[in-house]
Amino acid sequence: MNLRWRQYWQMLRESLWFVPGLMVLSAFALAWGLVTLDSGATATGTRRFSPPYDPGVDAARDMLAAIAGSMLTVAALAFSLTLAAISLVSTQYSPRVLRNFMRDEVNQFVLGYFVSVFCYCLVVQGTIRGPDEGRFVPATAVLAGLLLAFGGVAALIFFIHHIAEGLQTGTIVRTITRETREAIAEMFPLGLGEPIVDEEKAQAAFAYAAEQQGWKPVVSDQSGYLQQIDTAALMQWAIRHRAVVRLDYPVGAFVGTGTSLFSVRSGMEVPGDPPAEWPDDLMKCVALGRHRNMEQDVGFGIQQLVDIALKALSPAVNDTTTAIMAVDHLGDIGGALARSEFPSPLRSDGRHLRVLVRTGSFEEYIRLSFDLVRINARGNHAVFERLLRALALVASQAATPERKAVLREQAGLLLEFAGQTLQTAYEQKGVRELYAELQHTWQGE
């Protein structure tokens, strides 16, 4: 699928109108089909089966009117609950969590169900004719409306349960953690050509990339967050033009209008090659949007959990338990990063260097996870202790001395900051003892 179409599809998935709109159209189609079935059976005088419920004209009209009115009322209630939940999530946790709530398929389906049943009943009611007009009651369509009304009762109960479940802190942070782990499993730039992992080739590629002459900037004609990169299209572009493409911004960064998003130069495999023409369609290989997403952006998932922790630690909220829960899941994500092999930022077509990308390192992700939380946990020994346990969890899964050194540095900073901000000797002693207990994990013993 084209990158632009993928971006549009993602926007539709995160909207509250797309699925309900499709369901309303389906309701019109269902009403038309059942009424046509009933009208054909009435005209010929034959029925393959007799409907178990065959009301009169007035009863059918009254029942459909009652169902339509109640469904519209329930739809208004459902939309009100949704807006209230969105407001609560935004203020209690983080505005960036709204994306997960709005793209919830259950919420979209239930909202669409109530509106579509309302439309269905209106359409069917309009086809009922009294004796003066040539009596016609679409019994099958009326029965379907009654069954849809019963389904609406079940949908309302389930919707209230789902909203209550979705607003719980555990559900929110678990959803963010799951999506972030999925992004880690497919960490960018996997899929972008072949990595250059040979040390000599990598050093040569780095030396070549460091040359300042010959690079031509490709300026962005729009602004927004770098959401996705079409890896196949980018590699094909570089091969087709025998060029080397350098991505000057990492995924998730904000790109301003007029800034250099790419730098390109002619390839080094054919000395004396004339410079390739740099067409404007290189910008089609990237998608810029109003906000970040986690398709290729591991840092955005971490940032959401950090935001939840910071909001919980703010004086206005002062919810240590929520902050601890966010820290626990940051440790889980850190463990997944510690076990992962980060893909090379140097990508080739199998023979020559073609693309250089900016990617996050293990150290950068760990700093993003713990620095701000540590600073905002000033004087809170419970959060300090849980941060130490999260670091120990990550360190127990770190495979290299370099990664353990990063975690050892974080633990040292935490111990130092705890000593500066904790008010009582009792609290400081608890943090020091826990640090000594867990020290072996990041010391590599």
C-alpha cells in the first residue's frame, strides 16, 4: 500500500466517524434488502417461511418509532460518555494517550451500532403503508429491527463495562507497553535494504558519509512529525539514481517547512559519475503528520509512559501508585530493548552504501525512560526504590558490558539525587540498602 494511503488509513482508524459511517451505510443496505424481500413475497403471495412476528400497521410503526427514539437517546449517551472519558484521559494521564482511546475498535463499533439502528428503523418505518395506501408491513424487516433493539441493550451494557475497563491505569499502560514492544520487534530501519555490519565496510561507509562536499539538501515543503518512512521506496529511489541518501532527522522528530529532511549525493561506486537529478518525488518516501505514532517510533511509546508518570508525580495529581505502575512498564520495555539487537543505521543494496538513517541508541532510550522521572520524583522514596528495581530488571537482561554501564550510570545518578532530595535518614537508608542489594545486576557480576 502506498505510504500516503497508509497515512490516510491510519487517520481513518483513529477517527470516531469512519466506522459509524460505514455502519450507517450498512444499515441502509440491510433495510433496503429486507424491505425488498418482504415486498417481493407480498406481491407474489408466496413466502418460504412465515415470520414468527407479524405486527399490524400501527403496532409496527409505534414499535419502530420507539426503537429509533431510544437508540438516538442511547447514542447521545454513548457519545457523552466517550467525550467525558476522552477529557478524563487527557487531564489525568496525557493528551498523547487519546490516540489509543480514539482508535479503540470497540468504542467505534458501539457508537456506530446505536446510530445505524436508528437509521435502520427510520428507513423501515417509512415503507409501512396503511389500508388506504395498499396495506404493506415488512414483517421480516420489523422483526430484524426488534432483534437489533435487543442487541442494543447488550451493546450498551458492554460499552459501559468497556469504558470503565479502558479508563483503568493498568489497561492504559498495558496497551502502550504492548504496542511499544511490537515496535521494538520491528525496529526501524529493519526492512530497509541490507545492513552493513562488517567492521571495515562500516568504517569506510562512515568515513564516506562524513565528507561534507557533494551533499545536496532536499528541503521539506511541509511541516509535521516524521511518522513513517517507506523503506522499500527509499531504497529503490537510491538504487535507481545511483545515489546515497542520508536521512537528517530520526523518526518521530518534528520537521519544519524549509528544513533539510534528506541529504543526497551521487554514488561512489562509479568514479566520475555525473550528479544524479534529485526529483521532488523523494518526499513521497516519507509521511509527515500532526502527531507522532508508534509504527516505527519506539521513543513515542516510551514518552507516553513517561508522561503518565510525570503527570502522576505533579503536585496537582500526586498519585504515586500510578507513577510506580508506569515505572514498572518502563522497566519491562527497557528489558525488551536490552535483549534486542539494534539494526545498523547503514543500509546497502548488497554491494554499495545507499541509505544512512538516524536511529535511537540503547543509551538514548534509557535516558528518555528514566531521566525525567527521576528528576520529578524529588523527595519520593517509593518511586526512587521502584526506579532502582526497574533498572535492575533491565540490567538482568542486558547482554553487553556497554549496556550495563549505561544502567550503572543511571543507578548512580538516582542514588545521588535521592541523597540530595530525601528529607529523612530513614528514607535515604532504604534507598541505599536497595541499591546495594541490586548492585550486582548492573555491575555484571
